[in-house]
Amino acid sequence: MLLRHTPTEITERKSLMINPAKTCQPIGAMYAALGIHGCLPHSHGSQGCCAYHRSTLTRHYKEPISAATSSFTEGASVFGGQANLLQAIDNIFTVYEPEVIAVHTTCLSETIGDDLKQIAHKAEKEGKIPEGKFVIGAPTPSYVGSHVTGFSNMVKAMAQLATPGTKKNGKVNVIPGWVEPSDMEEIKRLASVVGVDITLFPDTSGVLNAPLTGEYKMFPDGGVTMKELKDTGGAIGTLALGEWCSADAARWLDSKCKVPCTILDMPFGLNATDRFIDVLRTVAGVTVPEAIDVERGQLVDMISDMHQYFYGKKVAIYGDPDQLISMCEFLRALDMQPVHVITGTPGKEFERRIKEITADMPCEVNVKAKSDMFQLHQWIKNEPVDLLIGNSYGKYIARDEDIPFLRWGFPILDRQGHQYFPTVGYKGGLRLLEKILGLLLDRKDRDEPEESFELVL
Amino acid sequence: MTKTTKMVQWSPTDIKDELLKKYPPKVARKRAKQIMINEAVGADTSPEIVANVRTIPGIITMRGCTYAGCKGVIMGPTRDIVNIVHGPVGCSFYAWLTRRNQTDAGKDGENYIPYCFTTDMQDQDIIFGGEKKLEAAVIEAYELFHPKGICIFATCPVGLIGDDIHAVARKLSAQYEDCNIFAFSCEGYKGVSQSAGHHIANNQVFTHLVGENKTSPEGEYKINLLGEYNIGGDGFEIDRIFKKCGITNISTFSGNSSYDQFASAQHADLSCVMCHRSINYVADMLETKYGIPWIKVNFIGARSTAKSLRKIGEYFGDPKLIKRINDVIAEEMPEVEVVANDVLPRTNGKTAMIFVGGSRAHSYQDLFAEMGMKTISAGYEFAHRDDYEGRHVIPSLKVDSDSRNIEELTVEADEKYFKARKTPDEINALEAAGLKFKHYEGLNKDMDNGSIIVDDLNQYEAEKLVEILKPDVFCAGIKEKFSIQKLGVPMKQLHSYDSGGPYAGFKGAVNFYKEIDRLVGSKVWGYMKAPWQKNPELTATFVWE
Ligand code: SF4
Ligand code: SF4
């Protein structure tokens, strides 16, 4: 028993968060910025935040995560961090030669009230930004929202590079939200199979799943280019995948550049992928090729083949809102029952969506935004489940309560593969099913008494 | 090009120039003072290095912050204290289980290490102040868990808005008599590195915990082990050896530690300091206040472990203990030697670089030496000059504005509990016999002439060093791991080992030999180029036979 102090009895907590199901804004901004080609993320604050964000991203993606920091000490905290940032910009362009520096703030610089725009402007006036290079910025105070909010803020900063009145280019912007590099790759593949020319941003594929060659590239080949970002204003439309991660950027492009946007769920599972493909072909005015129908049919086939093992199984799940919404919908499509659902990220809308998705369940769902994993564990103690889904921190609950555990979400610190194998789209759906099945059947094989332990299942 | 020809081509001065070449002049001037070509061998004084100074904005550093040193390193491994981080969620989240501090929940079963507690400050708390929320959070924690102790940690924004965390702690400590509540002003920006956080943590532990338990634990030869954090179970192995030798370890600061261990530290008769950087001042304070002398030990490396055990034996001077220690060493060493001899043909003559923390870059050199491996470049992430040059430079250390932020405790001999463990004559006699007290000569003395010592190494310099000197293994932290490996060089994490361990003591040495043998011998480093990349020109047409 690892979480042996967690009581079954649930008392109300107003001030103490225990075992959070979220983290802070800058890490999301840092991840998003890595999806721009030639970009060095920069954390404006004291260096500890940056060290923590880099460590966590490194452990999750198993790739080098380069990011610089303004390295505040007490002086900067009192007098403001302008001098530190100006010096940093100068040093970064001289030493690392990135195409663009994407600055985000931390709690500290936000609390002091440093103005990124004004500092970047000053840097430009002082000639600290070389010709053809850029400094972009996003405010990411961690006392608002979560890592998802930070991601969204940086993605919005990318969208803001678009200039109104850009010439129409016939492309579709797709904002994938906080998904794995493998997922971004899969979204690009799906679009190309459908035959739609897209600009995906951010795009961490090729950046955070780079090959081992004996050479270290601080800026690998992947990522959306600055030119493409500027061109997003000329797209025929924007598909934003996920309200929390992507909608702000899409709405900005809509209102400022008249690029109409559609906000969709992230394409995890059957139905959300269906909607994604359907909207994609509608905006681009193309017919969905048969190859997609085949992929889809394979997923449906596997669901029907294995339905007996999914049917009625109870699931507890935690993570980020956009991902949970699609995942819960997928679980329902399998006739599984997400009975306990929490996210640390705030948003009443989240609870409403989950309730809507689970409305046809034979029991009520326990759902809470702005919650924590201590609460989730207490719920599980009171109403046990057959499967737990979430990031690596769930392994403590899974072991204590002896529940099969699917690692999915962020961060995954103790398993590999997520950077290579997608879980979005129909193919991603197949992979999710394979994993869930494996867990449930391994469990059955382990627990069955000798006489009913059978070869054929 | 082979490694040796590279070494011949590059003189240390050339290497230093190469590291500095690309920097803007101001940065180059500053870094030049933190990069040193070692000339320590044979000389009485080693060249001065600049350390414990601010990180350069924009230069990608390996360092963390004061909070990380306080909550993450020092208080993290303590199992029965509820550690509440006052601040927005992130700081607490990242220090949650990420240092691999193993712990044994003990008989009472109290263990909060798998938990993460935070006040998760929101914007209204930043605007109107978060003291009320903190107070409520502590009360909620107390009512849920009834722990012996609750510690509160301040993060950057808390310091800025001026929440008085100590007042909250005092108030609640008075309210709950069975719970010791105190706080740490360890805001990330307070110092130039984690080092400031170690200091803040240790001061508070010394003030609020040490001495609380008045009953002396049983045991013939009682020691404290300072500066050991039980990463990957290191402390377990050291404790196993102590037990076998009949030495009673009253308290480890702070690996696998408990409230009661800290509270009883004053009952020890000797303090043994592992990580000099993180804790040397606590050893000093224990001596001044309670009369407990201290010696520097190193349990990384089998020979170092044997040497350190013998030092402890010498100190107590009891032939029974000395014999037992020698018996234990004789019993443990054969197994270690079997493995050492097995790996030696594969590791001998290979090279390492170590850039970690504030002691490990030194302690691990012995372990590498046991495998015939040389450390050609090393440095610390957050050391001070004494960790490089030895304790004799302490009086000449400049106190700059950043260091002035960190409270220095003035301690005096405790009227009631001070007891000199040895008379001055006894100490002198032991010193005359070769046992040195309060003694540490630093890293430079143990490294070869001409080796390159770099303080606060950064990513750019690391990459350059590896390209130029092509070490067979590079040691640093998780942030450095994959950029080094992309260069085709294996990287071993030595802050927190993300896999493996323990590496301390005899069994740890065996683990480490095997691990390094695996790393330097792994076939994967030979796979960097595909056959067609090694030989790209088409010289003949392939003919199917
Ligand atoms: S919560 Fe704020 S201070 Fe803490 S790590 Fe995140 S940005 Fe830094
Ligand atoms: S050994 Fe290194 S990492 Fe550990 S506490 Fe000391 S300085 Fe820190």
C-alpha cells in the first residue's frame, strides 16, 4: 500500500490540493514552442521553473529539450526582468542561432508585471534581434488554468503571427492541440490521404521523435515554419481540435483574419475521428477516399470482434479536458463505463460535456474539473473499477487497488512508445483497443481459477 | 579520427578557447573564470576558480533553483513529514517523486513521500494574498493525516507578494501541540542555484527538529550520516554495512529519514559528511552546539567505502570495532573484486566526464578509477569554491548579495547538552595518527594536471567538450541525457539515477561496474550509420547471381 493514508471517507477540501491532475502553464507553452521549426523556447523568470519544465518534458518525450531562461535572482525579482531578458535575447541569438525565440512568462515575471511585448520591442530597437529572426511571446501565469492553458496561449501567439489580408492560399489550418509527436504525424497523414493541404501548428513531429545518428541537432528538421505560420491568415478555414488547447488561436484567426473556424473534439476514437474527417472533407470540398473507409471499417471490426470484453467494464480516468472528452466518448462507443472522471484543469463546461457523453450509462458519472487524484482515489475506493487510465502518477493508485492501468496522457515517465505510435485517428483507435484488451485479458488470465484458464478466448 | 589523435591535437588551452569562442565578449569573460585548466597536482595551492555566481541569462544552464534544493533535495526524502508547497501548482508537481528517493515506511508505516501537497494558488490569492488559504490548507492536512510534522515551502510568487508563511506556521504550531509546523523561505530566485535551498532547509531542520528528542537511542558507536539522500537506495546499502559493522546510524540527513531521526541527531558521537556541499555547515553546527566532531567520508566506490569505514573505526578507537570493520571489508571485497576483474579488460583506459551537483562529480571519480577509468573533465552544477579548492579557502570566500540572502545561523554551545566527545588532546592524537577532522581538500587535488574543470557547465560547452574529447561515458542529469546520447556517447545520470542503483557501498560498486560496462560496451553506439551511409559512393553495379 503506497497511498496508505488516503481514507475512504470523503471530506470537503477547499484549500489543500493533494496529488494534482494538472501542472503549470509554462510547460505547455514550452512544448508548443518546440513545434515551431528552429525555435528555442525561453522561460522568463527564475531558472528553476525552466529546469523543471525541461526535466519533465525530457522524461516524457525521451528527447533533448532545449530551452533558455532569464535566470532571475532577487534583484530582477524586485526591479523587473527587462535587463535579464534583453541580455538573454542577445546571448541566445549569438550562441544558439535559432530562427525564433518563443518567450513565455512564469509566475514570478507575471507577478512583477513584466511586459513581454514592450521588452521584445526594445530588443528590436536595440538591434538585438538579427535580420529575419523573430521573438514571439505568450503570457503564462500559472495561477490561472493549467499546463493546457499555457499550451493554448503559446498556440495563440503563433496564430497572431498571421497578418490580416494575407492572400488566400487554399490550405486548411489544423491545430492539433496537446498531443504526441506521433499523433501530429498521424493527423498529417490522414489529411494527406483525404487529399487536403493543411498547415499543422504546432507540429512537434520530427522534432521530438528525432533519430539517433551520432549528430546532435539543437533544431531538428521538423516543426511548422515561421513562413507557414504567417501564411495561416490566408487559409480557407481552421480546424481547432480541442476547446481547451486550440480554440483561442482559431477564434483569433477567425475574427482578425476572417479565416472561418470550426472547433472539434480531438480525434481520439471512432466518432471524434469520423467528425474530424467529415469536417476536413467539407471545408476542403473533397471526397473521402476509400482508403479511409477501410481504416475506419477495421476499427469497427475490432470493436465488434472484442465487444464482449469491453461491455459494461467500469473505468476511472483523469487527465486533460480535451483528451478526456474524446476518450470518454470512445469508451462509451465500446459500451464501457467511465464512472469516475477528473481533470485538474478548471472549466465547468468539461463537467457538462462528460455528463452529456455518459448520459446513457446505467449509473451516474462522478465528474469533476479542478479536482485532484486524491479525490479520484477516494472515489475508486468507494466504487471500484476494472480499468484506470491516465498519466504515470496513476501507477500508485493502480498498484494499491490492483487495477489494470493504461498509461495515456501527460506525463508518462515510465514507459516508451507514445512518441512513436499514435492514439489519434482510426489507427490510433486500433492501438488503444489493443492496449485495453491486452490489459483486460492479461488480468483475466492471471485471475481465472485453473479449471477455467483457457487457451482460446 | 580516433580518440587519441584528438586528445593530442587539442591542448587544454585550445579547448578552453574553443569553449569560449562563440560567446559575446562579456559572457566569454565571465565564463573564462569558471573554466579552469587544472594544475593542482604537486602544488600546494590550486588555481582559483569562480563558483557560486549567477547564471547567465539566455545561456542554457544545468542548474535548478533554491526551492528545488530545499524541498526537492533536502526535505523530499523525509517520509513522515507532510510537505506543503505554498504556491501555484507547478513547483509542487515537478518535485513529486522525481528524485527516486527510496524510503522504508518503517514500523509505524507513516509515509507521505508518494503524496504531493500544494495550495495551488489562484490569481485571487496572488492579488489578495495567500496566507488564509495556506492556513486552511495546513488545517486540512492536519485533520486528514495527523502527521508529526508539517513543513511549508515558499515558491517565487509567494515571496514577491509577501505572504508571511512563518507567522502561519507559528500560529498553527501553537494550536496543534502534537504537530511540529515550520516553514522555509526558499523562493526559487533567492540564490544562484539549488545550493541556497540546501542551506535554507538545513538551517530550519537544525532550528526546529534537531534536539527535540531527549532520549538517547541505544548503540555503542553512534554516528550521523550527513549529505546522503538515498537516491536509488544508496542509503539502504550504507545502512546495511553500518549494521554489519556494529555502527549505529542515528540519523541520515536526509535519505530514508524520519522526523525522529532528525530530532535525535544530537545524540551521535560522530558526524560523517558525504556530500560536502549540501551540508558541511550542519556538521559544523552539530559540533559547536553539541560537541560532535565530524569527518569527511565517501561511500561511493568500494575502496572509498573501506577507507571511510576504517576512518570511523579509528575515531572510536575500539579494537573490537576496528576488527569488526576489517572483517566486514574482508568479507565484502572478494565479491566486488570478482566483478571488478571481470569488467576491467573492457573498461580499463576508458574515459569519463562528470558534471553533477556539488559533490558527486568528485565522489564518483574513485568508483571510475576502480574500473581503470580516468575522469578527464569534471565540474559542479552548484558548488562553491571550497568544493573545488578545499576548505582552507572558506575564510576568503566573498559574500556577495546573493549569498547574503541566505541566513547564517549563529550557534553556541548548548548549556545543557553540549558534551565534547573527545578532549582536545584526544583530537590532536588522532590527527597526529592521520585522521583528519573538518577536512576536505576539494576536487581539484584529485584530478590530473591539465584536466578541464568547469563550474556551472552549460549545454553548449557540454556538447563542445564531448565533440573534442569524445569521452566513453558522460555523467550529468536528465536534462543533458539525450543531447549527449544523440552525439553517440552514453550518458549516465548521477543526480537522480532514472534507472539502476544503488551505487554506494560494496553492493553499489558492483552495480556500478556492471552498469558502466554495459554502457560503454553497448552495441547500439556502433549503429549510428547505416551501411549505405558508411560507403555512399556506388562503385559497381550490383548483379544478381
Ligand atoms: S508554478 Fe510558477 S513558479 Fe512554479 S514551476 Fe510553474 S511557473 Fe514556476
Ligand atoms: S550529491 Fe549532488 S545532487 Fe546530491 S545533494 Fe549533493 S550536490 Fe546535490
